[in-house]
Amino acid sequence: MQILVFNAGSTSLKYKLFEAKTLNVVQAGNFQHLKQGEHIQACRDTLRAIKYLTDIKIVGHRVVHGGPEFREPTSVNDEVFKKISQYNYLAPLHNPYNLAVIQASRIYLSNVPHLAVFDTGFFVNLPLRAKIYSLPIKYYKEHGIQRYGFHGISHQYVASEAAKILKKDVKKINLITCHLGGGCSITAIKKGQPIDTSMGFTPLEGLTMMSRSGDIDPGLIFYLNEALYLSYQEIYDLLHHESGMIGLYGTSNFLKLLRAVKRGNKKAQLAFEIFIYKIQKYISAYWGILGDVQAVVFTGAIGAGDPFTRKKIIEPLKFLKKTKILAISTDEELAIAQECLKFL
């Protein structure tokens, strides 16, 4: 009996085939730099390449945004698929690709359940003081405008792994988890539960990212529209696709940016400093909220994969001197496979 997991990103598709009894990986693949429309073909190529399709009993899928409706892992039928698609506008860089892969794989594997596991699920019980924006309360109650949080599968997984490393019960420790990659987010975790996180109603809020702006003054949107005559679509594209490292330096390739930083390129150094500074601000704020932190955990391609960046983040933060700094590679596919096993 086997479990197939798809993890679709905005320009990537990862998959892992697990043996259900042991959760050992039987087969895996990673498609990168996909363009619009290529996710479906990558999914089809994967399904053709897997030799053991008849042994697959369930397919798990990462879905970034479940909106206010989807909190727990959910079996996908036509009605659920349609409802999830209504939240595509909240995660436009991810949800459409998540759903494209679900649709393609449901055609090839129509006789097994397909389980959607939501990045927003980990943050369902955020305290209201962190969840609700300072807007008239009706927008929360009537329209579901709130902080949803993202990268939840990753934050939950590395928190659990950190507890194992520390040899403590995750429900008895406080952690700050930093997921740094193409998208970046930081979460404050108190006794196993998130109490705040940097991404909000959409994955646009929070840290400076590779192409996303992160936190800005909302008044800038009106200025861009009224004074600089940018249309709604132009502002949308600017904040999602043309900001962050692309806007500040000209590339979303973090390795290229680092090489330029080390060569002394001043434009690259400024972009890097802004990236680092935002992370330091959030870590400092969450330290203050938690009061006592057993570990700061770095994950994601940048967080776990780049010691130079970790060092630059941590060095000036003297209050972390006695705190464990952990680099843990996330395994969202394994976390999704574990949810699939529970479902079965």
C-alpha cells in the first residue's frame, strides 16, 4: 500500500511516493522553473513514470489557502474542488497550480481519495488579538477578513522536529520558526500552538521576499493609483511579481544575490540588508511576545540551506546568545503523507 504526495509551488512541482506502513520514500522527483500551464504536464509525466500506480491508495496535495471554510485535511470531490477555487484570488501564486495538479491527478487516479492538506490549517486557532485586523469588526465577522497565515505545514513539521532534537515535548516549549525561501514567513509558537505569524490575509504580508514586497504602508496603494496612475492590475503585479529581491536588486535567484553581496556590489548589499533587517525585526518582536524561547528554527531553501544568511541574521541579536539555533530541512511531503495515513 502506497501514498502519493504532490507539492505544487508557483514554479515547481515536487512529488514523493511513500510506502504506507513505514513512510519510507519509494520514489521522488522535483520539477523546477515551471511556466504557466506546465504543472499539469509535469503531473502527467510523474504519473506515467511511477511504476506502482495500482498500489496507490490515496493522493495527498498541499493547498496553500483554504479560506475560512477549510481547516482540516479534506477529501476532494467536485464540490470541494469548486469551493477551494473560490479562494484562488487570496493566493494567486499558488492555489491555481495546487488545483491544476489535483485536477490532473484525479483524472489518472480516479479510484482513490485525494486529500487536500491546507497551509492555513495550522493557524486556525490563532488568538483573536493576532488574527483580527484593526478594521471595523463586521469585516471579520461577515467577510472572513483575518490573518490566515501560511507555510503552516512547514512550520508545524519543523516545530515537531525541533522538539525531538531538544528532547522535549513540543507542548512544553516555545519556538520561533523561520521559513525562508521563495516565500518567507516567521511564526511564534507557544507550547506547540502558533500565537502569531508574519503572513496574513494573503501570502503577501510580512517579510521581504524574492518577488513579493512584504509589509508596506497601505497608503502607498492609493498613491500609486492616484498620483502615479497605476491601475489595480499594475499595482497587483508590482507587489506580487516585481518587488522584493527582484525589485531591489533585479533577480529572484538568491544565490546570484549572495555572490554579488560577497563581491561587494552595493545594490546587492542593500537588498540583502533589507531582507535580513525585516527578519531580525520579526524575531525580536516574537521573542518579546513569547518571553522565553527554547530555539529559533530556520527552514526552507534559504533558512536551512544557507549558513551565511543565518549567521548575518543571528549575530547582532545578542538576546539569542543562550538560545538554540537550529537548521532543519522541512519535509512538507512527509507531513502530508502522515495526514493521509490518518485519513486511511
